[in-house]
Amino acid sequence: MPSKRWITTMSFLVAAMWLVASCNTPSGDMPKARFERTIELEQALGSGSALAVSTTSGSIEVAGQETDRVHVVATVVARAATKEQARDLAEQVSLRLEQTADGLGIRIDKPDPARRRFISISYEVTVPRQTGIDCSSASGSVNLADLTGEVSARTASGSVEATGIAGTIHLHSSSGSITCDRVDSAEVHLESASGAVRLTNGSALRVCQLLAASGPVTARRIEADSLRMASSSSRVTLNDAQAEAINLHAGSGSVTAGQVSCERLQAESTSGDISVAFRPDAPGDVAANVKSSTGSVRVVVPRDFAGQVDLRASSGTVRMSKPVAVTSKPGRNYVRGTVGDGAGSLLVRSGSGAIRIR
């Protein structure tokens, strides 16, 4: 059953895309007269408070600093048939900081949308480092940096970047990439409907989920309790990761994992090869389940791996370099038995491809 957060996020994205469609002028009909003005706001903001920022068209940049105030620089761009009309349109936009239940929010007052009138508002914001952020853009990128607190960002059309975040992170894009670096947090949820998802240098993570409906998913140098990476129609790549449980899934693409250490691993590809290489010092009693419907499978087990092995290829050969005490007669495409005397397990299936274990 979808979570409330998922339902809320998808509702935002649908509504945001409708707003973009209804408010924006088609590029071929974009009025050429342009007027730009800057609005600045500043107010005290206590450490540990939250700030809400949203725009229907425009980028958002939020950076944490050693300060006790929030400073907002808003760039308003208005387009209309004439320069005078564009100026008048921009001058009708007003912004103010309003108190919310847990901090501050930016309130926008602007004219209703009309044909051949266009307004975009972009933000550059500095806040105390210990500030929670909730921001959304219907059409524009979001960039967050050096923050401690719960961070949430959504965009219907644009990329999302977050760097140097300590706290729970929820980043969503309907059409755009998501990039996250230097994260030390309780939970990380990155999701793109159409775009790449990338996480690097994640430490002390409890739950980490990286999801893409259409785009590659990549992670590197990760420490987590549980790590889930999935792409419906592209590749999944993981390198240098340690977790209790790792789950990797590619609907249409390869799965590659190198230098991983975990107690439980599940890797699956509907249409693509799978390559998994454990660290030599990974737990010898790891429980690994690896399946590819149409592709080959290669697994490098931990140095001290010991336990049950069950390998089967429907159309391909099976080879294992470690000595196996077989429990049933092996075949060209089937091996079942034990390696050493341990509690580990390795189950590998390939629908159409070879299996290689060493």
C-alpha cells in the first residue's frame, strides 16, 4: 500500500505539472519584453526551526551558514507584450516572511496567470545551519547545501542537488536528476520518475532508498543499516558499501555491485547481467539471493564464505571455483551442495545466461 508521503508527493507533482501547463506560455508564444527585479527579505530564525519555500516557476537555492537569521534574495522575472507591461507585472509581485507552526514560510502575492503574461520567481536563501527545509518548484532546479535537520525537496521539472546534509532527506523529481553527496543522516529517500539518481559518501544511514522509474541509479561509499536501489528501466550500480541488508533491482538493465559487505543481499534483474563482488573480509555467513531472467550472473563471494549453495541456469553453464560438497549430482547447468561448514547461503538463478562463482 502506498505511504502517505508517497501519495502526498505524487499529488504535488500532478498538481505542479498542471500549474506549469496552465501558467506558462508556450515557448513559441513567449512574449519578448522582459523586466527583472530583486526583492530581499531578512528575519531572525532560531536554530532548529524550519523554512518553507515554493515557486511555480524558478530555481531554489538554500545554504546553511553560521548565522541566526534567514536572508532571502528573490529574483522576479516578468514577460509581457511590452516593456511597460512587463514592468507593471513584476511590480505587482510581493513577498513576505510569515510565521508557521515550526518556523517561517515565504508568502507570495502575484497576479493571476493570463495569456502572454509570464512570471518566474527564483530564490537564493541563507539560513542557520540547523534548519529544516521544505521546498518545492513546479518548474526549476533545487540546490541545498550544508544543512542539519529534516530536508524535503520536490520538483515537477528540474534537477535536485543536496550536499553536506545531516538529517532525514526526502528528494523527489518528476522529470530531472537527483544528486546527493556527503550525507550523514537517519534516512535518505531519493526518487526520480524520469532521471538519474546518484548518492555518494553516505555515512551513519539507517534507511537508504534510491529509486528511479526511468534512469540509472548509482551509489558509492555508503554505510547504512539497509540499502535499497531500484530502476525500472536502466542500470543499478553500487560500489564500496557496507550495510546489514542490500537490495538491488533493475527492471531493464544490469546490476553491478563491487566491494560490498553485508549480512543479506538480494540482487535481481529482469533483463540484464548481474555482477556482485563482496569485499574479501565481508561476513562469511552472508545470505545472498541473485537472480537474472535474461542475463549472466557473476559473484565473487567473501574470502571466508561457508554455507549452502544452490546454482541453476535454465540456458547456460554453471561454474564454481570453490570446492563444493554436492548434495545432489551436479549437471552442466546445476550445482547444489555446501562450501565448508557455515551458516551462509548462496542462491543464484539465471533464465538465459551463464553463472560464474569464485
